[in-house]
Amino acid sequence: MTDAFATLSSLLESRWTCRAYTEAPVPEETVGRLLAAAQRSASWCNTQPWQVEVVSGAALAELREALLAHVLSAPQSPDLAWPADYPDVYGDRRRACGFQLYDAVGIAREDKDARFVQMLRNFEFFGAPHVAIVHTPAALGPYGAVDAGLWLQSFLLGAEALGLGATPQAALASYGAFFREWFGLGEDRLVVFGVSFGVPDRDAPVNAFRTDRAALDEAARFHA
């Protein structure tokens, strides 16, 4: 058990959000192993509410082009409401992450045009050769989304264990109606997030920074 916990801790410590990829596709067998591992995620009453649309190759190129055109012409309309605010330390952490990103790619904080271009990289899947769009039943509401979040953590750790890069993307959920139409989904499905993945470009400046984590005493209180 000690060795297993050490492995888990190592994966949690080393996992990072990739924002630039090589063009090399991930072998289909490897993608299958990754998805099969994530399928073991916990869920409320074992409902396993996540459904995953994996897009690669020519289909991904077509999706990328159509999505980017849609983003530039349509307002955001997420299926789940965005946070109303990021008060106090949550806003501080959010801004710190953004500033690290801009600093890594040489974007001045006041350069709104360059920041907009960088934001659009979300909808180009950061150049990844694969993207997974994850949706859940609307009837399960936020609890289906919580279960999908457990799937996402498993997927991210599995990608790290396989030496892959991955990008969890709430931004893709900004356009739920677009993805429902694209994949032929009913209105009874909520688009929760996407995750781009592939072989990371480890020389890309945008992949050079790492975010920190709050100390345990900021996140947990112990009662005895």
C-alpha cells in the first residue's frame, strides 16, 4: 500500500495542464486503455452518468474549424451556470494562474488583443490531436456533473501515468448547444466540459509554468 500511495502522490504532484501539443496522434490502443481506466471512477450509486465523445483525425479538424467560427459569431450559453463570482482567495488564485500563463507566452497584462488570441486557443483544442467532450443527463443536474468530475480526475491521472498531456476545459462547455447539434445529442444532455489530450510539446514556452497549491491548513480543518 505504501508503494501504491507513493505512485498516486507522484502522479498528483507531477500532473499539469498542457497547452501545446505535438501533431503525433496517440495510438488507438493507448486511448482505449486510458478510457477504460477512467471508466473505473466512482459515481453516486454507480450511475456512471458520463458519456464521452472522442474526436480525432479529420473529424477533429472539421470540428475545430466549425467551433472556432461559432465562437467568433455566437454568445456563450453554458448548460451549467458559471460561478457568480470569485471572491477573496479564489479570485487571487485565478488571477495568479492567468498571469503565469501570460508571462509564459510573453503577453503583457494590458494587451487585451493578445489575451483574446490566447483565449481562442481553447477552441482550437491547443493543437491537441484528440479531444473528448463529456456530457451527462440533465435529470441528474449538478450531481451528474460532480460524478463527471471524478471521471475527469481519473482521466487526467491516467494520462499523466501514460506520459501524455491533457487539458481540462470548462471553456468548451460555453457552447453546449453547438456540441449537442454536432454530436446529435438530445436536449436531455448537459455538456459539462471537454478535455484535449495528446503528446505534449515540452519545449513550448506555454508549457513551462506550474501552478501551486494551498497549504493543507488552508483547505482542511480537523475536529476531534
